[in-house]
Amino acid sequence: MTAQAVKVLSFLVVEKRVNYKRFVQTDGSPNMHSATMSALALTVGFHDGFDSLVFTLALCLAIMVMVDTWNVKQAYSKQQEVLLLLIDRWSSRHTAWARSRKALSYTPVDVLSGAALGAVITLLLL
């Protein structure tokens, strides 16, 4: 929830208006999936020990989710570009729509800032 709230607040600061849709949109920084998984791994580490099997599993899961989040969004973005190019070429009436669509993708900064946010929130709550 904090990651999504940060997105709403950053939109408010940059655009000078509130966009409540940012609470449910999945793109942008910080990444909610990374925040959740880093918080989970750290919590398990503090609870069961950083040398425990459960922490190792939580850490592996967190890394897999972060890498997949980045890669899936990149693949989605590439597919979207191709589809929009096809729409642009085949239908002149959809040209304005096709050019106005924003490609979604996460950057390493989005994923890492989410991981950092999850870690900070966990450390503050423990």
C-alpha cells in the first residue's frame, strides 16, 4: 500500500493534481511487487534468522519475482509496440490512438526502489 501511495503522491507533486487511479496501476516507481517481496524476505530473516532455510527460500522467491517483474513488463512493452505499429499501418483511423498509447515497462530503478521501500518499511516496523 505504501508503494502505491508513493505513486499517488509523486504524481501529485509532478502533475499538481491527484490521480487516484495510481493506487491500482501497476506501472511506475516504486514497484509494489519488489517492495512486498523484499519486506517478506527481511521479515523472515529477522524472525527465523538470516542463516535459515526459510530465509533462503524467501530471498530466492524475492529475487525471482523482481527479475520476472522487470522481464515480463519489458516483454509486454515490446509486444505492445509491435501491435501499435500494426494498428498504425493497417488502420489510419486508429493512428492517433496508437501513437498516444504509452508503453509500460519497469526500469531497474523502479524495481530497486520498490525493494528499498520494502526494506525500509520492514526495518521501521520491526
